[in-house]
Amino acid sequence: MTNGICNQSVIPVRSEPSHKSEIVTQLLFGELFEVIEKQNEWIRIRCDYDHYSGWIVAAQAQLVDLFEYENIKKKNSFLCYELVGVLDNGNPFPVVLASNLPYYDHEKCCILDKYFYYDGAAKNILHPDTDLKKLVENALMYLNAPYLWGGRSPFGIDCSGLTQNVFKLAGIALKRDAYLQAEQGEQVHLLDETHPGDLAFFENEEGRITHVGLLMNDHKIIHASGKVRIDNIDHFGIYNDEMKKYSHKLRMIRRMI
């Protein structure tokens, strides 16, 4: 099986091998993947971080051998902690919040024999951060980011991409979709028993979990709906003051820490 690493700022991962196909997720710089199928210019990959699969253009990523893949996995504990940072290998390019910095050491990281210099804030997630305030702070860094189906960056993010990245910055791995995240952690039965950093899940008219957000203090929730925003929440669901109505019906609350 072939392995690879994202060596661009963001790579779209699509549901089918076509530029017209929907984006189901994104790879951020430094994230690893396995190649499970090839079709012309496209490869179907499985993301190492959350095991999500989809199609990317083969030319957009860097393939690595198994030895290098395993080494990077062991030494991939530093993340970009800037909203947008800059990597410079003679040709500067941006990296976004929650991107990996392979082999990071004293303002330098590398992929294969190519070195990248980085002078922004970096965060070591080797040991998970269980400070609940930090989870909220991580989420607030995405405030007002536009909503993008399948997005995982400050330039476009969806509801579960937001919660996944917030916990990634704390060194805690969440699955990719809201309904999958709802299978993790432990249930909290009442809203009044929640802590900041708990996740609230919401269902559609068919009873399927389709939305997730991160709880804050004072019955507030930060979530991606149109943009990353802060709204009120009660035992019925999310109340949008701008629309003067409930926008999402509460299904359950889960605690990941």
C-alpha cells in the first residue's frame, strides 16, 4: 500500500474522482494518508488522522515510503497555532490553524529532504490538553469563518470540521462527521450538567444527527452554520436571535474529556 503526505496548504478530498464532485473533507499541510485506489489522475485515499476516505488529484500530494510514513507519524506532534502561518522553503506559502509541522524543531520542519522554516506559534499535542477553557479558546479562533461543506480551515469550515479541529488542537482525535462524533465520549443527560467544551448534537426532521457545536458558558454554543457563530442553546435546541427562531433541534450532549 502506498502512503503520502499533504505538502500543500489545503487539499480538497472529493466524494468521486471528478473536479465537479462535492468536497467531503480537506487535508491540511502535514497530514498523512494511505492510497487505496488509483484512477487516471486521481487517487482514493484514507486519511490517517480520522480514517476518512475520498479522492484527491495525485499530483497535489507527496508520496512517501512506509519507513518515512511511520517516522512522520511518530514525530508529527506539533501543529500550526496561528490562524494563518507561513512556511518558507524559498517560496513562501500559507499554512492554516491545526496543520501539522512534521519533524518540527526550532522554527524548522521538513518533508523528505525539503526543509520549511516557520516562525509562527506552534503547539505540541504529544500530551492531550484537558483544560476546558482551551477548547473554547481554540473554537473562538475560528469565529466568523465562513461555512463550507467539507471544510477544515479558517477560510471555510463545516460544523464537524470545526469541532474536530478544536479537539485536534488539544491533542484529542475526533472522527470526521457529526453522527460519528456522537458515538464518542460519554453522554451528559441534562444541559445544566454540562461543562464548557462538551459537544451538543442536533437532528433533522428524519431523526438523523446532522449538526454539532461546542458548548460555552451561560447556555451559549459556538458552531458553524452559515459561518462560525455563537448562539443561545436550551433543552429544545439552538435559538438564533437574528432569525427569531430555533435553527437546530437538540438530540444529545456528549463529553469528550
